[in-house]
Amino acid sequence: MLLRDEVEMLRRVPIFSRIAPAKLKLLAFTSDRMTYKVGQNLFHQGDVGDAAYVILSGTADIIVASPAGEIKVADVEPNAIVGEIAILCDVSRTATVRATSPLEVLRISKEHFLKLLSDFPEMAVEIMRVLADRLNHTTAELIAARAPKQPQMAQ
């Protein structure tokens, strides 16, 4: 894939949409393009958060470990970003991300990701929107899971 193709793909990612093409070219140049096969993990829950990943093509599941086993909490598609929470909160990975199709990603190091945030405050606002949307979705799922089940009416 050519650098200009990577820049075009980055422009489709909402958090990067307002960043100048020259900066996106630098980001693409300083990032690593990686591929994963079905079933391979980008990272594991508990790992050190050393990078964020932009999904260029393919899909993946976000999985958390629980006493009952693995639970799929979400799936990701092209133009999504994963792994940013560990960087932003300076914590270990909160979930495992596993490829569900051949996956192509751009791996952005923690250093470059944080530099982008300081250079582009509007990017930080977009990340807050993404994280707030995820939190809203998770909260709705928790409420639905905890709601008492309605008994079936006999007919």
C-alpha cells in the first residue's frame, strides 16, 4: 500500500478527519502497517498499552475475560480505532482484540499518538465523542442485562 493510500484511509477515520494531509502523511510514515490472520490477537487484556490501532480493513472482536470465560463486548470494523484507552488512561489493556477476518491495521505508537493529541485538540474532542458513545452503548447493554425478565403470558 502506498503512503498516499494510507493517508486517504486515515482521512476516513473520524478522529483524523480534520487533520491536515501533511500531518496525516507524517503519521502514516511513522506508523507501522500490520496484518493479522483470523483468530490472531492484536493485543491481550492486561498487556501494556504501547500503541493504538486504526482498522484499515477487516473486522475484529473486542473480548474481555470474566470468571465465566471470554465475553465478546463489541466488534470493530474499518475506520475504527482500538487500544487508545490504555494510552489515554495509562493503564494496561482493558480487553483483547481478536481478528475475525483478515485484518490490516495501522499501529500508532503511544508517543506519536500523544503528540497528535497535543498538536490537534480537535482530535481529542473526537476521541472523547468515540469514548462517550462506547460508554453510552455499554451502559445501555448493562441496563438491559440487569432488567428483570418479564414472565411469558399464557395464551
